[in-house]
Amino acid sequence: LSNTETLEKEELFYIVLKELLENYADFKISDDSKTLKIKEVCDYLESNYGNDITLNDLSKIGYLSKYHLIRIFTKEKGITPYKYLELYRINQAKKMLQKEKSILEVAIKCGFSDQSHFTNLFKKTIGITPKQYQVIFKERENRNE
């Protein structure tokens, strides 16, 4: 498993843990979003999107436990850190594909474990494959010339 896949699995574990605690514990965990430096976590994700990023890395930056990091990040951004990273990678990939980079090169530079994983996520997120995206963008560019 790559660190990215590990990040996703860890997030899911802590999300389940949060649900269990909130639903079955006699206490509610208070929101202390002021202590979380969400901007710094996002900046780190954006600066290091091509690398493997772990939940440990992010919790150190936010000065919170993994559980609180996921909980507060998700509350602030509406998505988990892993999903935020995936979406950021796809947006960077779109920019690179517009510059006619190879799909394999884009996948590697954007931190995907392989081209297949990249292609599947790109299609799931954007609705078309990276190659189709390149063709459409090139056709649009040629019409504008």
C-alpha cells in the first residue's frame, strides 16, 4: 500500500471512531477549530501534493491528534484531508494535461501510485479520461487560433 492509500484508510478508521464516540459516549467532543491551523494544513497539502503524505504529517502540522484533525478539517472544509488532496491533485493534473504532458508523467508528478489509479480517479471526478480531456482541450485551443 502506498502512503496515500494508507492515509485514506486511516481517515476512514477515525471517521468511524468519531461516529461511535459521538453516538454512544456520554460526552460530546467540543469543537476547538481555532487551534487547528487549517490553512497551514492546506498549504502543506498543496505544496507537497506530488509526495506521499501521511496523517501523521498532517496532525503534526495542525498540532492535533489524527482524530481531531480529520474531524475539524472535515467540518471546516466539508471534505476530508484525503479528498482535499485528491481534488487538488486532479486540478494540478488538468493544468499539466493542457500543456500536453504525457499521462504517465502527469500521474507521477501528481503523486498517484500508477497511471491506472490516476485515470480512474480523473474519470470519476471529471467525467472523462485524461486523454479525452487533452483532446478536447487541444481542439478548443485550435479553434481559438
